[in-house]
Amino acid sequence: MKAVQVLSQFQAAGLETCFHGRHIDPQIYAGLDGSNWGIDAYIQRGGYQAVRTMLGADGAAALTSDQVIATVKESGLRGRGGAGFPTGLKWSFMPRQFPGQKYLVCNSDEGEPGTCKDRDILMYNPHSVIEGMIIAAYAMGISVGYNYIHGEIFQVYERFEAALEEARRAGYLGSKLLGSNFSFELHAHHGFGAYICGEETALLESLEGKKGQPRFKPPFPASFGLYGKPTTINNTETFAAVPWIIRNGGAAYLACGKPNNGGTKIYSVSGDVELPGNYEVPMGTPFAKLLELAGGVRKGRQLKAVIPGGSSSPVLPASIMMECTLDYDSISKAGSMLGSGAVIVMDDSRCMVESLKRLSYFYMHESCGQCTPCREGTGWLWRLVDRIHRGEGRPADMDVLDDVAANIMGRTICALGDAAAMPVRAMLKHFRHEFEAMIPKTNPRTSASA
Amino acid sequence: MISETTLARFAREVAKYPAEQKQSAVMACLAIVQQEQGFISDASEAALAVYLDMPQIAVHEVTTFYNMYNQAPVGKYKLNVCTNLPCLLRDGGKALEYLEKKLGIAMGGTTADGMFTLQQCECLGACADAPVMLVNDRSMCSFMSDDKLDQLVDSLRSAEGQA
């Protein structure tokens, strides 16, 4: 057997993560089986109908760009990459009458620990992203787009390139789409291992062929983006949600979520559950239900804590998490973030000091080095947690940890600094006793002199 | 010297970007160089800088900023095991230790026969498939239990005629 064949044996087929049949009213993952990613099967599922309707390809009048944006606003769709910003509103920020080139960018640099939802969309339903991008481009008057794909998922990049080729051949990409006056070309670009490039301005730098160091905002990408031109960046899942919204209407999308939190959302459940995987469920689904879909806590153990929105979101103890519903507002009220929808589950055997140590190492490793509080602070945090974990912590370390974290927050160009600090502060807030228990009770002079 | 076939692959990447923005193709071109030569040499950076009409130091900045570029030769198969938290909770760390024992090398090392390089890595974006590892930047291997790790290493060895 050749090496290529050997390696292909270990490639996941999506059975565990995507085609398990345990989604609730799915839209993006609906009807997928791994073999039907191609354009013909996509069209059979109703794909590209939204683009045809929008461009008036089937006889009726074409939609105006204002109508498209109004529908997306009405749907309550919020950015699925982590920030939860209303998508229709973002689209309305793009300058309409700008005389030069404008760009559309899809952020598929999915590297937030815990997240693997976009991978399955791009692998098994790539045309939903292409169609969503065509609609967005039309709404904002953009003729060129790029999809920036996480470098580590190279097979997914190749799949997306194949889907782009299909779409070009079928006339859904290129010049004067379906006989209209609208032209749109879309390309795939891969990263090569840098967490920071998930930050939108770092992604733009990377797309320009540079180190992925974030830009100071303002100016925002809508006025100064790729190559200095107006640019809109949305997450993969956000684009994939758009065709359904245009086909079924904004009100229908909103109705399957809850107010201000429209539609379905895909959660990547990892860690201590029986059935890790991606689960697409309506916004507002109780966390307890998601845990049940994922087979419950592994080996019948008790739930200890959950990181609800990727490694950058504050950890929540089981008692709080079990009361939450999964939507932007509920998780935010509980003191964390829905983030990218990466739900990392930890059972009662887990050591929080060890968990935080690994996360802190990650942020130290991935800090781009541009801002001093983050470059120096992330290393300091890791050294402190590592020292405590080795049983060599000092009583004052607890305060120093909190102080270093507090001095990173809000003092950096991008959110990576906050992302490194928030897990620390949440761990100290909810699990302080575990850290204290690992610090030796030193300083005997205090007790002698008392 | 860049071969004709490599130039054709480069050209396909360059064509994606505006003519005055050829530099955008640097990441993809470097990945192609790495696939063909195993690592990024100074000479490759110099040649690519000329091809893309950018300073050589700007190419070097890219090589050194992104985790996946090999700045020195590695084994024929580079194994990157994810040990970030979601993977750690599902034996990602144990998978790395198992490979260290099986290959008789420490993390970061290369086997004496030049066949395998073993590295720890950050999130591969396949968290629900843990333990996961990436082989030679392009092949994701999922659900890597100890049995599967044995199978992978042994099969690759026999594919190379070393069984």
C-alpha cells in the first residue's frame, strides 16, 4: 500500500461529527451524507435557488440590494464567528457608491480551540458558503471575494477549490451571472498555522502575504480593508445561513430562534462527552438538551464545568451552565460568551489548574508579539500557572495572576489579549480553591510570630 | 532554480490576486515549496522573493511567523499531534507520549533513519475527532487511539519498504 492510501484510511468521514442524525431542525447540515457535497446534489436540495431568485433568473423581478439587506436584518442573523454582531447591519456599513474595488472575505480560519463546525460545512456543504457569499457580494456591490481557510485543514481547502470550480462551470461565479449585470469571482486562500489570523485584521494582513499582525481599529475594514479597500468579513457559518434566509424569508429564520437571536447555530461539543461532534440546533436550545444530544457526560461522571464558546470564553461551573439556554444573550447574562459555539465539557475528575496551564501555554505561543501587555503578559501568566501546577506556587501568586490578567485586558490592539486574560479571571472566580490548594503553605515565620 | 512544474503551480496561485498584489500568493507558494522540498531554505526564499517581486526578508518573515513552515529539514513524515485543551481531555497528550515511546524520540525530535519527526501542535480545528494529528501538513488523521497510531506508523514504514 502506498503512503497516500495509508494516510487516507485515517481521514474522518464525518459520521461521528456531522451525519449522526442528532441535529434539531438543521438548515446548514440538513440532508448531508458526505457524498452529496457536489453542485448537482446541492441544487437538488434547493441550492442556488436563492441566487436565481435574487438575480431574477427565473422570470420574476430581481431583488434590489436594499431588499436583500433588509431581509438579512429582519432575520436576526448574528455573526457566527464569535462576536455575534448583527450581519445585516454590518453589510449596511459598506460604502455604496465607492468608485474603486471592494472585497468580500470569508473567515474560515477556524482555530479557536474547541471549534470544528466550519470544517464540516466546507467539506460537506461547500456550495452553501459559496451561495451565501454570492448573495452578500450582490447586496454590497462587490465583485471579488476570498475564503481564507485554516491551513491545517488542507483537505477541506482542496474540497472548497473543487466546489469553486463546479460553481464557475455552472455559471454561478464569473462575469454576468445568470444573464444579469452582476459579476462575482471567488478564490480560496489557505493559512499555514497561526491562530491570530482568525482575528479579522490579522487575516487581512495574512491575505496580503504578510505576517498576521492585527491592525489598529479604526479605520474598520468597511473603510480600509484588504489592500486598503472597503471590505466585509463574515464567518463561514454566517454565509452558509444566508441562502436559507433568502429562500424562506427573514421572519421564518427569526421564528426558529428567539428574539434578537435568529435561526439555528452549530455547536462543536468536545471534551468529556460520550459523543463529541457538531450539533446544529435552534438558537435558545437549553444547554442540558445539547449535552443530552452529545450522549451526556462521559462514563456517567458528573459535569464539573463548561467552556461555552471556545477557549477564549470564561469557564462556567456546571450549576450555572445547566440553567443556560444556548444563545448570545443567555450565555452573556451568565457571565460568559457564546463565542464560536465551541462547547468544551469537563467532568468532575478534571484539574482546573492543569486545564488553565494548557490554555495559557496556547495564548503565549500564539501571541503575535506586537503589543507588550500580551507578548509579555501571556508568558507571565503561563509561568505562574505552571509554577502553581508544579507545586511551587507562592501565596502571592493568586493576586499576581489576577493583576497580570487585569493589566492585559483592554490594553492590546486586538482581542487575543482579552482572550488570554478572560479564562484566567474566570478560573480564579469559580475555582479559586483548586489553585490555592496546590500552593504550599509557606512562610512559617508568620505563624511563629503570631 | 524553480522547475517548470513548480512555476505552473505558483502561477495558479498568483492568478487569484490583483496583478499588483502578487505578494498575496507567498503563503501558498511557500507551502508548495515545502511539499516539494521538505523545508524552506534560504535559497528558496530568495528565488520566491524574485518571483513575487518582494523583499527576501518579507518572505522570511512569513516563513518564521507561521507555525507550519519547516525552517530546517524534517523527517520524511512530520507528525503533528494536537495537545490543546479539547484534545488533552480526550488523550491527545497520551497520543503524543505513546508516539514518543514507539518512535524512541522526544517531542521535537526525528528518528535516526530520518523517517519520522514528532511535534506537538496547537489547535488543528478538528477537536471533536480527538486525538488528532496532522501528517505532512496535508493529511488529517482522526480518532488516533494507540492501536491506530501503531497501524499508521507500521503501515508507513512498510510503504517505505522498512517493515
